[in-house]
Amino acid sequence: MNRFARLFRHLVETRWSMRRRFSSDVLDRIEAAVRAAERTHRAEIRIVIETDLDAWSILAGRPPRDRALEVFATSGVWDTEENNGVLLYVLFADRDVEIVADRGYAGRVSAPEWETVCRAMEQEFRAARWCEGVIAGVEAASAIAARHYPAREGGRDDRNELSDRPALL
């Protein structure tokens, strides 16, 4: 990918345009979807949508995956009781989706399984269905989480360890 073309995309993508796409109403819908999905399993899902990266990161060739790993650490997704946090990270200027799953999924979920979640989101994004794309990712990631961390018997609620509201950076 041409670094200068990528730099241009990151410079012209504005926080205003992203916040218009992800309005308060859209964030409310996504938050409700996360809350509903987390009732079906014990895992934690965290959504972070970032507008762009700084120019130095782009010129240095920093891939979205590196930033997703940093956000995973700084947002505490790795610090859940059962090591079952999942970060859905969207780098909006690149229209890139990265999933970072905690170590509790290691050896249980393959990279191609997580890739299907990313592709489902990206497909909706290509059609400019931003809210639907994130919700599709939440539902697909929750289906994976429910296989490995099903809800407890008797409907006992788990402690909500991470915010259900998407973070906009």
C-alpha cells in the first residue's frame, strides 16, 4: 500500500465525519447489542473505533494490527477475570477491522474464525452501513465467545468488566 495515499486518507478523515456516522443514537444501538450479546456468554467484548493515526505512524508504516494491540493493552481488555476479553478495533481511515482476543481463546479459536468476523464487518462498512457492521461483528464474536464461555447455569449474571459503549478515539 502506498504510504502517501494512506497518509492522505488519514489526513482527510475527520473526527467530525466519523462522529456523524457514529452518532449518539448509533452508539446507543451498538451498546445495547453488546449488552444483549454478553448475556449469552461470560466473555467481555470491547469496541474501539479510531478515526485515524498520526502522520508519523503512517510514514513509519505502522500497521493497524500494531495499534489494535496497543489499544487492547491500554483499554484493559486483557485484564478480565477469565482472560476472555475480545477487542473489536476499527481504524476508520483504513476501513480496517482488527480483532484481538485474550489468551483464554488461544488454541480454541483459529485466526480464520476471527477473520470471518472482520470480513462480516468490512462487508457492511463497504455498503456504508456503519452501525450494522459493528453489530454484525458483535454478534459474530459473541457466537464464538458463547461456544467457549457459555453463560452460567441458573441465569446468574456475570460482572460486567468492560464498558459496553463503543469508545471513539
